[in-house]
Amino acid sequence: PGYWVRHVRQPVRFADGVAALRAQGVDTFLEVGPDAVLTAMAAEADTADDVRYVATLRRSQPDVTTLTSAAGQLWAAGMAVDWAAYLGQTGTRPRAVELPTYAFDRQRYWLEDPQPGSAPERADAPSDEQFWAAVESGDLGVLGEDLAVGADEPSTALLPKLARWRRATQQRAVVDSWRYRATWRTAAVPDSATLAGTWLLLMVPGQEDHPVAAALAARADRVVPVLVPAGADRDRVARLLLEAMSSDARDAHVVSLLSLAEPREASQVPAAAEVSTALAVVQALTDVGGSGRLWWLTRGAVSVGGSDELVDVAGSAVWGLGRVVGLEVPLRWGGLVDLPGVLGGGVWGWLCGVL
């Protein structure tokens, strides 16, 4: 009772108490109570940047949220938190994970909860526009070709086919909106393209006389072959790149011939091994630094038409990886080039024009 009497009759000296604790080196204050009352008062008494005030509960917020936030703030400040005891009732086994050591700058990386919304309006596909333009103009020839209706068929046969055609085109438009689409564009390539600067050619032993290597050597200012043994990991490739880069070639571009090594039968070139090698090269290039870009050559890994046969399954897998690399490290990724089955002629000028 005497304690509470002194509280009523004598000054509490709260600010003096905070100042005394600060003088002893205390820089973290934890309030255990139903609301953030004392921490607010303490923050007004001491506004230094190196002190933190943490409240376990807040009257207007859920208890679990505020208590978890308080434990997280203490943990982030270097305090010892018994997470096993804290999460003991949930059956969760916590483990520490490493986070970036630098502060995020103006960009959040937390995953957001999906928000419900309305689906975007679907526009008619180009084929829809052409068809309905034919309907409006009364062009029966175009309508007959699109709907596969004979000239002697009555209109009763036209209407069901018209409805089926409409549904089919709408379904195709929906599916097309779910995926990326490759668009081919004609590029003007100079007849006598040359490559400026230093170019590192990644190849396996035995590819030194490859036609691509000879063609690039004839058109580049300087070409440095880099022999990459089978199964080379990230560190080994990085050492090979550093050895090939002279003091004046730190920004050399890199062209990989590794996917052109023979043989290319699927049974002899596992796709997983090919992708692993490509990934090791990409990672090694980012490790050694510089601003040069990486170009990866394949042959028969991409089909651009019905007559184009896919013969390199492993190379196709590398193309899948390349799409991801282009998004992850765009400043170091030049791209992928799939060479035709028959080399020679204007191929080398086209290749150098792309590079």
C-alpha cells in the first residue's frame, strides 16, 4: 500500500527514470501492458535515434499481430527471442533464414495477397473483326470459305455453323491471352558485318576448328578461345573467364559454342546437364564482373515453321533457361541464336549482324 500512496502523493519522475536507464546504456524499452502508453511517454521524453520503444499490445489491434510484431522488432534489434517457446503451441518448427544484408531501396519484395477483381474486357480477335466486316458487307464468298458452307446450302445450315465458329474463335482468343506469343520480324542485316572489340568463344576441346569459330575469328577484332571441360562448375568457368580476360578486355563479350558440340542425339546429351552447364556459365559471368554480354548458339533447337525439324532437345531446354536469364540478368544477357541446319553463305554475316 505504501508504494501506491507514494504514487499519489509524490512525483513519479518518469522522465528521470528513463534518463537514468539511458545513462546506463539501455537502448531498448519493452512495455508489457494492455496498450502502448508508457512507450509513447518515453518516446516524448527521449527522442534520440538510437533508442527503440516496443509495445507488446495495442488496444485497437489484434493481440497476436502486435505481440508477433513486438517479438520481431526485438529480434531484428539483436535481442534474444525464444522462438521455439513463442511458437510452441502452434506446432511450427522455426528456423533462421538469411536475408539480404543491404536495405531495400524504395521497393518492396514481399508477396502481396491476391485482390479480387473483375476480369478485363475481352476484345475480339483480328479474325473476328475480319469476319464480322464480311458479315456487314454481305461478302458471301468470304463467309462461305470461313464457315465451310456450300453455295447451295440453305441458311438453316449457316446459323449453327456460325454459332460454332463464333464460340471457337472466342475460346482461341481467351487461350491466346494466357500466354506469351513469339512474333517474327524481318531484320535488315548488313552484308559485311564485323564485330568490334574482344570476343571470348566458349567451346569444348575439339571445337577449335568449328566453322562458327573460324567465321567469328575472321570478322572480329580479336577472338580468344576458352576451352570449357565437361562438367565444369560455376567456379571453374569463372576462373577460365578471368584467365582469358586481359586487363584491356574486362568488358569482352562471350559467345558460347557449347551447345554445338557433337554428337547432339537426345540419348547422348541429357537436357539437364546442358542446362546446368549454361547456368554455370551465366553465374560465372556475373561473378567476374564487366559489362560484356553472353550469346548462346544452338542448332536445330527452335522451329520457326512446319518444315523446321527440332533435332536438339537439350538445346531447346537451354532456350527455356535463356528466357529466364533475360529477365534476371538483362544487362549481361545478349540472347540466343539458333543456327540453320546448313551453314555457310550469308549465315555468318547474319550472325555477326545479330551479335
